[in-house]
Amino acid sequence: MPEYRKILLATSLSLAFANHPASAVGVTQSVEDALNFYHYGKNGAVKIDLNYRYENVNQDDVNHNSKLAPKANPNTANGNTLRLRAGLLSPTFYGIQGYAEFEGNLAMQEDFNSLRNDNKGFSTIADPEKAELNQLWISYAGIPDTVIKGGRQRIKLDDDRFIGNVGWRQMEHTFDSVLITHTSQQLFGLVINAGYIGNVQTITSTTENINAPILNVNYKVGDYGNIIGYGYWLDYTEKENYEKSSETYGLRFTNFMKPGDTLKLSDNYGVVYTAEWAHQQDYGHGQTNYEADRINLMGGFTAYNVTLQGAMEQLNGSGKNKTFDTPLGTNHAFQGWADLFLVTPDNGIRDVFGTAHVMLDRGNLILTGVYHDFSDDTGQIHYGDEWDFQVTKKFGKHYSLLAKYAYYSADKFNTDTQKIWLQGNISF
């Protein structure tokens, strides 16, 4: 049997047994043993990530809140997609390690606009049926406290707002880049990431050329949180992308990176917080002179397994191509899961929102609800509001199920939008 069929068979059997604990333990251990190998005591592995998703997008006419003539309602989008990532991680040899990873997405139902399939009459689901080389890198860890990694790789910094892999989409962002990560033993808690990005492999399996030095300095202040300073210099070198160029400087202090993080006040109570400011201006091939700021504030309280947060994120804007943007970020995680603000509106955006996280079953079941109120950066133009809900259930280390819902109610921006997702994942 060809090797790729063995891999698909192993992952399919694993999913079949996921809901039968007694059988699942034995099958899972067998798969782990089959995918991991050793060479002179150093680990290597075959990496597998199989992700099934059903996505439904229902929208009103796309111009009903603009001065343009209304268009007919786009056809409701339905996507059934199955994405496979398969990678080979080498053992470490004298500090050198390599990794190669294939990524392919199969559209079993393609009643949607993937941005690559010319189905423009449907609403957008940005998961094209494509196959690509997702990662191909080599790293060196022979310098104390330092790892140097070069090639096509996944990069995630902080909360992924500025540099991320857009992990929600079936095909992810990866970067042709060099990244140096230094973790200081002399200054406890200091992590420096410095690198250069030369190309971006996008979520639609296209390549964008860029010259982008990046710097992120993160210092952990005991149990109180992390102070992070960063600079990102993005110079897009293809004419159609010139206006995405920018330079950004920022400072962030936070103690909340994921549900469960908290500054404990007692065994069962704690607080969470974030304060962040960033400044952005034109850079490189950018054709329009501008300056814009970002403010990101959050405060919250945890009690037992419940976290409640109130927050505000504001990205300023003063006209076309004069807005604070984050083209390399995982923008789906910000300003609503309906994805109507992936690019900042010309008048900027102020997102005032509240979030509730509930963790059950020792963290294996997570319930999340979010309410957003959107306006321009002055608060005078009300764009709309949005409700988001998500349920995630983990079955051990390797299996998970997800149900997710977003509803955006438009006022002065875009159109009423409802999105529904059902997803199952196997990852080894």
C-alpha cells in the first residue's frame, strides 16, 4: 500500500475510535508509535493534521448600506472541505534539524467563492482546493540559548495580531524567512525574536513578495505578565500590494494569552488584563503618506472556571490607504468571527466587546461567547454589532470537535451576515 494511503487510513481509524475510550487508547498509542522514530536518541517524527470543516455563509445584498445601487443577494455559500497536512521532522544531529510539510485542501462541496474558483455569485469561503509545499525549513540550535531557523516556516508572535499563520483557515499563512530566537538565561524571562521575511505563502495558495525585517522582544515580569516591544517593517514589492506596506512600532503589557491565564488573587479568583499601543506609518513602496495608531485595552475577572472580560480595540483611519492595518496577522481572531473587518475601514474602527469563557471537564470543554459593538474610530458612525459563540471539545491530545456561530447585524457598514461552522480535527 502506498505510504500516503497508510497515513490516511491511520488517521481515519483514529477518528473512528475517538469516541470509544477503551479502543481509542490502544489505537492512539499505536499511531503515536508508528509516527515517531529515533536516531541516536534524538526524536524525529511524521506529523499529521487532518481537518474536516462544514461552513455555511448567508448574507443580504452586499451594498444595502452604501450609496451604490444594491446588488442581488449573493448565493448562500456551503463548503465541505477536508485539509491534510503531512510533514516529516528529522532527528536532531549536532544541533541541526529539518522539516518538510505538504498541505492540501479537498473541496467536497464547492458552492462558495474561494477567491480562486471564480464562483463570484456565492458568498466567500476562503478555502480554495489547492495543494502546496507549506513548510520546508532547517534549524540550528548549536549556539547556547539560540535557535536559527531558515526556509518556509510558520511564525506566530504574541497573540498573532501582527505576525500569525491565520490558523483558522484551511490553508495557512507561512513565510519564506529567517528567524532567530534567543532565550536569555542571564535575564530570566527574556525572549528575543529577530528575523526577515522575503515571501508570504497566503491562505489562498498565492505568493506575495515582501522585504520585511521583524523584531519582537518579550520579557516576563514574574506572575504579573509580559512586557513586549516590537517593530515590523513591511515593504511589499509588487505593484498591486504597494499600499499594504507600512512600518509599525508598539508596546504591550498583558497577562492573558489563552483561556486559563490569570493573576491569582486566591485559589479560585484572579484578574486578567492587557494594555497595548502601536503607531503605524507609510514605508517602502507605499504610495500614500499617513500615520495611524492602534489602542488595545482589556480587563477581566476569573472565578473558578469562568472568565469575563471587557475590552476595546481601536484602529485609526483617515481615508483610503490611510488606515492602521495588519496584513500578516491572524485577523479572524479580532473584530468578529464574521470576518467583515479583516481590512480596516477608511474611517477606522472602534470595537467595544465583552467575552465570556467557561472551561469544563478539566479544560477539555470550552464554551465561548462574545458580543461586539462596532463604530468608526470617533464613535460617531455606528457600523453594526455582532454575536459570536463557540464550543470546543477535546478528546485527549489528538482529537477535537468544534461548533461555531457568528451573526453580524449591519447598521452603517457592510451587510447582515450569518456564519456557521462544524469541524473535526485529528493531529499527531
